[in-house]
Amino acid sequence: MNNSIALLSITAISIGFVHTILGPDHYLPFIVLSQAKKWSPRKTMIITFFCGVGHVLSSVILGLIGIAVGISVTKLVSVESFRGNVAAWLFIAFGLVYMIISVRSLIKKRKHSHSHFHFNGEKHFHEHDHHSEHSHIHQEEAFKTTPWILFLIFVFGPCEPLIPLVMYPASKNNFHGAVIVAILFSITTISTMMSIVLAFNLGLNKINLKPIEKYSHLIAGALIFFSGLAIQFLGL
């Protein structure tokens, strides 16, 4: 059994790494939102970490409950599949709403000119927009909930490969082995998420994004929206 757990541990680390790399939903939202919202690297890492914990912990808890009450692997996988559908639609909805808010903000910021005549007959033009301080506050309030929304989505997001890995040692009455496998898979998944996000952020910070800065929120929403579509319809 010790050899089996060692093999399962290596498998858990490998699958956790590959599972995260091949799932852009594990890191893309944090990359684009940190750029759009100008999060510091520290804040980005904290948000990524807690979302990663919620992501893996929900599947770990589900697997341990399954072990305790004797639910079959097939039923647990079905539950994870359902959770995956919910998470995908939440990503789609979140990205769509974020895009709508971003488009409204861009429209309000759009400048237009007015002409005025002075007493001496001189004609004067000036530009202004309708993006007042009041509307700016409401936009910030709407975007302020973003980390909590991400956390909720990642809690719903399943780690499908984890269930069989945990259930195998459990079927051999090796609960200790199941816990070890779950911990290794979780650490690998979270650390891979954080590493990818950090690497992309450090790279993007060296690129001049000023020309597209005003579209950053729209781009972020669009990428999250299409990421959700890819998860739901392409199985990424």
C-alpha cells in the first residue's frame, strides 16, 4: 500500500499541474482583472490563493463526505460534473455583466463638445463628459465585489480528477493515504495557479498597455466571458 500511495502521490502532483495548466479558467480571470483593476502583486496573489483554496477545498470536502457515507465514485463524478456546469455558467454571466458595466462606463466617459458665445461675440468650444464623480462611485461599488464573486465561482468549480485519486486509497481503508493525496493535489493546483498569474503579471507590467488602458475592463470582461463559453461548450 505504501508503494501505491507513493505512486498516487506522484500522479496527484502531475495531474494537479496539468489540470491547472490546461484550464485557463484557473488563472486567466486573475491576470486580466488584476491589470484592469490595477491590483498590486500582493493583492493579486492573495485573491488567487483564496480562490484556489475554495476551488480545491470544496472538492476535497465532497470527496471526504463521499468516503464517510459510502457514495460511489460514479455518483461523486456526476455531482462534480453538475458543479462544473454551474461554474461555467457563472463565469459566462460574470463576464457578460462585467462587459455591460464596462461599455456603459466607456459611453459615460466619451467626451463631446459644446459651443458658447461670449459677450464680445467670440465663439468658444469646450469638451466634457457625463462621467461624474457620483457615477464613478457607483461603478467602483459594482467592481468592488469582484473578488467575492470570483471566490464564489471557484467554490462551485470542481476538481474532477481529484475524486478518483482520493477514492482509491479510501476503498482500501487507507484514510491517511487519501488525505495525503488530497493535500498534494491541492498544493500543486494552488501553487501552479499562483505561479502562472504572477509570471503573466510580471511580464505584462513590462509592456506599455497605455494605448488600450481605457478598454482594460471591457477586455477583461470579454476574456472571462469567452473563457466561460470555452469551458461550457469546448470542455476546457
